[in-house]
Amino acid sequence: MEYLLSILAYAALFFLVLAVFRRICRRRAPARVIPQPIIEISDAAVTRRALVEYADAFSNRPMSMFRIPIVKGHRRRRSDNIISVPYGPLWRTLRCNLAAETIHPTRYASYAPLRRAAIDDIVASVQSAASKGRAVVVRDGLYAAVFSMIARMCFGDGLVDEADVRAMQCEFREFILAAVESTSTCESKLLGYWRRRQRDPIALRRRLAELFLPLIEEARRQSSRFCDGKARSYVDSLIHLRIPDEDDDNDEHLRRALREDEMVSLVLEFLGAGTETVVACVEWTLAHLVTRPEIQKKLRREAIINIKYDGDNKYPSEDEEREILHRGMAPYLHAVVLESLRMHPPTPFVMRDIRAEGGVVGQTAMPAGGLRTSSWGTSGGTPRHGRIPTSSGRRGSLPEERERPLGLCRVQRRSR
């Protein structure tokens, strides 16, 4: 009898501790975004009609791509980036600043030293791994080199050193993993709380902000409106940027400077979008080239023809690089890159946030507030949307190989 009573006492104590632990989890766990219904559109014609003809109803993107809000309270709406900001004057200002100041084709030559340093790092990492006689994992060296290049484009070449880049890379990888884990819905509350304790997205974003803000302040002290022939960093353009005041969105003449939270969100978006998309595209391209040695030979032959290698310089000059890229001197390389982007686009799907009153595509009414995802790889792929007849020759073919196909599909034009 005493043995049975002791078992019951231990069981009651266990359930009591479990109930207290679950209550603590509910109190301390961050607020979760209520999941909204997702409507998937896989038809290319319907996708084009929704994004082009009904763009007013499907122009906004979700405020948060994750189930846990990274920024909470009154700061959440003020910490938007280009992806999450509603369509309007603020979105146009942020996007025009990025397109005109940082990624404009006229800025391409100024980033040549950063690209060459990244290529040197990739080659050095591959040679170091190959010299040890083991399998070469290209992603590690590729990710480190691309992240270093994007970080220097963001903050400036002379503002960040290797220690800053390594610290940002480690924290950024942890942040991406934590944000992805937060989207999991097939886990219990206790397991979710344990994972958040081990890798908290909010704490990781706070640590990233602690790394970004000193660099932003240093860039603010050294900022200048004139580049003096040097590459202007993305942070420098954000410092001089003036955006519409959210208190009066209808008047674009009332403008203000960016707050610290807003700059941290934009820098975080720049590092993530710039690094992850480039690494993914290069990985897919290398994976296809490994299985197609004949394409490797044609690319090498084209590079030898166009680059004047004298034994001392490993890279073409800036004039030669500009001619190769802008005058069509490397059509096969251009075709390979475009075909890789067509097969594996950086954005495989498009997320849209439907307005409160909902949207209508054709005769189908979308639920208000719902999210919709549409197939992006097939939109615009029908003959009525920009297909050029194959009888006129394949775009991307070399002049001397016009009669025989290269085995690469033509990249079709798509509407925005």
C-alpha cells in the first residue's frame, strides 16, 4: 500500500511540475504569427493575370515570412525592409535607392576589386581542400567569399576587417537557421520552446544589431556624398537617404532620415538576399557543369579566346572585362548563366499579402488577409508571352555554331 501511495505521489508531483513548466513556456515564449490560409496558383496564365492585370490587389508582400515576429511592438511596422514594406512611396524610395546607388550597371566596374578578391578566396579554399586529398565542399568557401564581398559592398571596403566579417557571418548563419526553424509547425510546444532557448531569433537579431550599429556610426562619420571614384557603400547611401514620413504617407515632400531599426533591417536584408541568392545560383551552375564536361570545354575555349593572358596578370583589365560583359564577346558564357537562372531562379515562388477587402482573379474571390503563392518558374513561359520562334536561331548560340544547338534552352522574357 505504501509503495502504491509513493508511486501516486511521484506521478502527481511530475504532472504538477509539467503544468508549471508549460505555463512558464506560454508566458515567456514570443508571440507567434497566426498562420493564414495559403492559396497556391500553379497555372502560368492565372499567375500572370494576378500579378499584372490585378496588381493593385496583389502588390503587397507579407509583413513577416516567419511564424515568430523578429521585431515586436510599435517598432515592428517601422522596421520594414524592401520585401515587407507595403507598396507605396516608402517602397519606391527604398527600391530606387538600391537600384540606382548600389546595383546599377554603372557601379559594376567600381566593385571589380571586391569580385577579384572573392574569386581569389574561392580558388584558395578549393586548392587548400584538394591538397589534403579529400572531397572538396565548395559551399563553405563559396559562402565565406560571397558573404565577405557583400559585406564590403554594404559597409565599405575599408570599414570592415576579417574579424568583423567572420563575426557577422557566424551570427547571420545562426539567425537564418533560427528563422527557418521557427516556421516548423510539426513540433510540440515544449520542443519549440527548447529550440528557441537554444537558438532565439530575437536574441540573434539583437546581436546582429550590436555588430551593425558601430559600423553604421563609423560610416556616418566617414560618409560623403561624393564617391571620388570609389565604390559607394550601401550604408553610405542609406545615411543620405530621406524617406517619406509614416505620419503623412500622402505627402511625399515630408521626408526624414532612417532610424537605427530601419537601417538594421535593410542591412540584414541586403546581406541575406545578396549572399544566399548568389551562392545558390553558383552552386546550381557548378552542379550542371560537373555533369556536362563538353560545356566546360566550350567555356574554357571562349575564355582563352577573349582574355589576353600574359602569365603575370590572372584577370583581364577593366577595359577588357567591360568589353567582354557589355559587348557580347562571351555569348556562350552569357547563355550558360541565363539558362542556369531559368532552370533554378533565385525566387522559385512569389508570396503576396491580400488586402483586407480581398482580391478577385477572374471569377474567383481570394479570402481577405490570406497569403497566396504562385509558381514563378513557369510564368510567361507560354508561346503568347514572348517566345521567339526557333527558326530564327537560338539566342545564346555561338556564331560559328549556329547550325547545331548547344543543348541549352533559350531564356524567355518575363514580365515583372
